[in-house]
Amino acid sequence: MRYKLKLRLILSLTVFLTVFIVAIVATYAYFQVSEDHGITIEAGDFEVEMMVYFNGDIVTYNSPYYDPEKGVVTVNAFDATSDNYIEDLDIYFKIKPIVASRFRFKINQEWELGTYYINQNEENPIDPVIQSLYHEDNVYPYYPFSDLIFSQTFGQPLYDQEGYIYYPDIVESSADDVSIHIIDGGDAYGIRSNTVLYEECYLYFDMSLDIVQANRVSERWGIENSFFES
């Protein structure tokens, strides 16, 4: 009886250790794989990820440059030595199209300039001044009202009055992911820095994407197919 009891304990312990080790390996594998994933965008029946890179390093949910609560990516627009510098920015969409599709998107941007005063009178300190920046509508290859730059491989973007950017080509159905390069860097913002003050400029952005079956653009978006021939 004691031998059987001991055998059961050994078998139970072996099973427990096996399950525990498998769980650890599975968890580790998940996090290893998830590091290759971008940020999921809601797009109905389509699988879409926003792939953001700084100098080739991907921004994940755990990145210091992504705020999961606000859903925004932070871009440094003034310091060339920063790891999230605007000139090192690349944005892709990774799409798994189940049918031939078209898509449109918006980059929702908030440009923020902070002015900080130094060598102040301790009795009358000057609070930092934080203000929103607004850009003029530069011509292509700049994204509208922005210093971000379209990728050359994106093609000539199409625009509407609602602020959507339309990808000019049909994305054919594929069993594999299709990667489309949207933004290739941007221009730094010229800040001031002297003995009185210094400035910092950041861009905070997220993206909205709408993707539909290619033969339903008129029904879903209210535009004619000739729109893509203009």
C-alpha cells in the first residue's frame, strides 16, 4: 500500500511538473511571437495590424512609446538622438485580405510644443507653456497638414472631403499577410534653445482604417469606381 501511494505521489508530481514546464514554454513562445506583432486595428472581418518602427525596431503593446490606454504612439519630433525620432519612423499596414479589397485611413495627430524656462526666480517661477501645433497643408509627398512623409512605394494617394486617404490600388486576396508601407519618416520641428528657455516637440498619433470588398466601395463609401481613376 505504501509503495502504491508513493508511486501515485511520484506520478502526480511528474504530471504537475510536465504541465508546469509546458505552460512556461507556451507562455515564453507566446511573448516571443507577440514581439513580432504590431498594434491591432479594428477593421470588421479583416485582420489588420499597424506596424510602427523606429529605426527598424518595432513598437509593441509593451513599448515605452505606446500608450495602451489612449491607444497612441509617441514620436519625438526634435531630438535626433532619441530612440523614437521622427526621421526614423516607419508605418506599415499588415493586412490579411480575405477578398479583393480597398482601404482608406486617417492618421489622427496631436502635435505638442512645450516651452520650459530655466534660471528662474524661485519666488516667481514661470510655468511651462504647453501648446498644440497646427501645420499648413503641404503638398505631396507630405501627409495633409503634417510633417509626416508618404512612402514612395505607397503610390499617389487619393483624398476626400472627410480627411480620408485612399490607397490607390486594389489589395488582392491572399493567404499571406500583405504589408503596405504608409509613412517613411518626417521632418523634425525647429525648436528654440538658449540661456532663457528650451523647447520640446512631440507627435502623438493613432490611426483609423476602413477596409471593404473592392466591388462594394460605392455601397459602403458612397463613391464611384471612377474615383480611383482620377
